[in-house]
Amino acid sequence: DTEVTQTPKHLVMGMTNKKSLKCEQHMGHRAMYWYKQKAKKPPELMFVYSYEKLSINESVPSRFSPECPNSSLLNLHLHALQPEDSALYLCASSLPKLDTQYFGPGTRLTVL
Amino acid sequence: GESVGLHLPTLSVQEGDNSIINCAYSNSASDYFIWYKQESGKGPQFIIDIRSNMDKRQGQRVTVLLNKTVKHLSLQIAATQPGDSAVYFCAVARDTGFQKLVFGTGTRLLVSP
């Protein structure tokens, strides 16, 4: 099973809202990732967790706050977003070494 | 740093033809190369990967070729089908920085019946 699940599939939020995106995998992967993808562009890395610890933050604004509560779950907390943050947010997971990253279906976020 | 580019933004083929999508990378220290397929509104789907100690790897209807001398990667799809229509991304990584996949800009493959 190479499945990464993400909820919700779609999210519409105002600039003053607080919301969270969720990601789950049961492949035993100890590296998990958040990417942002704008239309017609490749995915851009935001955060990497390795063994539940934040190992990479690609200078992402603080209105995005990641959390890895356990080895299977990854959250992305959103607060005071801007309309330009509207995008497809992708979660991925992999073994904690040079190996395949498996992506979830993404959450389509619209900020009004 | 690494930069990855695809040669063509769009490739149009007829059903049954073979498709070749090309990718160039800049860092000769890259160790791992991967192709993803992304359909509209979906996440990238793993197709095939190859490591720097190999030149060729085959999967079901797909072959990846790696030419480290010219830093070039290609994905060949045999007997292309309408269901192969999607955007294809190559991505590269180094063993010392394995968590950072650097993606190319993507090639849209259009397959007409």
C-alpha cells in the first residue's frame, strides 16, 4: 500500500480564519513533507519532518505552521492567509533516506 | 544548487505512438532521479525512478534513461494511450540532501485517439 491521504479535498477560507490541513500515511515512512503547488507550476517544498522533528523549513511565512503529532500524521495549520496563498497543498512521505516520495491527492485551498 | 529543466512544455502524440519526454539537470552530484505523472486536480503519481549507478531502468510500458555525461534524463512511454495524457515532472535529489527533491517545470503530454 503506497497511499497518502489528505483531508479536506477542498477548503475555502477567509483571511481571518484558522483552519488545518491533515495528512496521514501508514507505510511506516519516517519522513513527511508539505509542498505548495500553484497552477501550471511544479510542487515547491515548504517543510520536511524527519522522525517527527522539523528538519527543513524553506523560509515559509509564519502564517503556515506545521505539526507532526506522530509518525503517521502531519498537519498544516493555517492562520491569516492571503489570497496569493491559494494553491494545491500536497503532502508526501518517504523512507528517511534517498528513496521515493509518495504524494497524497492534495487539498485545493482558496483564500478569499 | 540544482536546476532542472524539461525540453518541451507540451508534447502531442497519436495513440499507439511512443513518447519521449526529456529532462536536463545541472548538478553532477545528483544521485537519484524520479518521474512523476500528474493528472488534473490530482497529486503527483510515482512512475519510475533510477539511481546514478544505473543507465537504464524499465517498468511496465515505461523506460527511464540516464546519461550522466551530459546530465540528461528521459522517460519513454511505449504505445501511448489516452490515459497517459497528463503533466510529467522529472525530479532529482542528492544522497546528502535526499529530502530536497528539485522538480523540473513539467511537460504536458497530449494523446489524441
